[in-house]
Amino acid sequence: MYPKHTHINTIRERGRETERDMAPTRTSKVERRIALRRKLHILRTITNSKSVKKSSIIMDAFFYIYKLKLQLEAIRREYQNLINQIQEVKVEKFGTKFLVRVTCKKGKDFLVSIMEAFEKLNLSIFQATTTCKHFFFMQAIVEDENQVLEVKDVTEAVIMAIQKVV
């Protein structure tokens, strides 16, 4: 096989390789520990935690996230309530034309109902734009061919059309 001195040299070299390999492992452990301390410090800062223990900091972060989740749910409920309460009809008259702006909660058939109300009043639609992303919004320019309608008449007809759908 191998001469004895060659075998001993191989063992020594292996030992040296092990020591060399251990140095980066120690360094990476230290780096991981430092990184963990930084992250825990950031958690303490964000959550205003007074704790020093790792487990306590993590629990404080958990409660902080839970509180944020509850706040988000409350904001969503408030937002939904505001959307449900929005109902605004503005009508302005310019000669024989009316500028009609309608804002209300999102729902089915608002546009159809409003268009039917315009038809009942014999109003011609000159231009109309609508959007339904978070709520229903419509802006229309309509013309009174008979020139007998007032702002109040158009406003009441549009409000009745919206209430018919709701």
C-alpha cells in the first residue's frame, strides 16, 4: 500500500483542510448571527418592542401584525360604508342642454334606469361617459328638445331612477 510517512502526511493534510474549511463555517455562523441580530433590531424598532429576548421580540411582532390586520379590516369596513352611502346627483343647465353628474354605490342597471328616465323626459343624449370601478359614476350631456324642463325636473327623474334600482 502506502508507505507510513505518506499516509501520515495525507492525514495531516486532511486535518489542515478541515481547519481551513472550518474557518469559513465559523465566519458564516458569525455572519448569520449578526444578520439575525440586525433583523431582530429592525423588528424591535418597527414594533416599538421593549423586549430583549428573541422569542419576546417575535411575539411582539406577531401582535403588531395582528393589530395592523385588525386596523386594515376596520378601514375596509369604513370604506365599504362610505361607498354604500354615496349618492349624489348634480344637474346644471346650459341653454337647452343639461350636464348631469351621477355618483352612487356600484350596482346593477343604474345606467339603464337613468337612460330610461332620460327617454321619459324626451331628452336626447348628446354625450355620456360612465365608470364602475369602485362606485358608479356617470356624466352626461343631454338636450331638452322641447325646452320645457328645468334642473329640478331632471334631478328628480334621475333620483327616482336610482331609487327604483336600489
